[in-house]
Amino acid sequence: MKIALPSHGNQIDDHFGHCEYFTVFTVNMDTKQITNREIVPSPEGCGCKSNIASVLKDMGVTLMLAGNMGEGAVKVLKNSEIDVLRGCSGDVKDTAIKWINGSLVDSGDCCHEHEHGCQH
């Protein structure tokens, strides 16, 4: 299984659509171990209007662990068969391990920055 995390440094980026890059972990769910880490450059512009969902889907990503994102981004990812879990923060590897161990739940929070930030 592959999971993606919007990243800045080794931290979860607070805004999915403007992250520096995406960290993609390959996870062996039988052993609950991370077996690979890849870095995927973030496209220019807002995430929900970019091709990042299709790029991640083509890589086999099925889950996005994110801090916060707008409903548009959630819909684009879900349309690409990528589930979304919001409300994550901190170190990307620590966050992935928390998810693997079942200790993360979706916050349900949506970013409202698009109302005064991105032009959609």
C-alpha cells in the first residue's frame, strides 16, 4: 500500500495545495512496516487544480494523510480513488507510523483559505 503526505522539510505541510513536495511511503500492512520512501515534487498552483491526484494514483497511492485541505482537493483525490485523512501534523514518518498503528482519525476539518486565498 502507498500513502502520501504533503510535506515541507520532514513535516506535514499545513496546506495541501501549496506544499513543497509529497512524501510517499510504501507500507507492508502485514508487517506494519514502511518499506520505501519517495519524494514527489509538488506541481505549481493550487493542488485541486493540478494533476497531482492522477500522478499519485498512477504511482499506486490510495491514501493521503494531510493537515488541512479544501473540499475541492478532497473531491479530486477521492475521484482518483485516494482516501483522505485530515488533521495530521508533525513529522511525516511519525505520522505514517501513527496511521499504521491505527491511532489517527480524520478531523473532518476543511480549509477555508480558498475563500480568500486561491482563486477558484
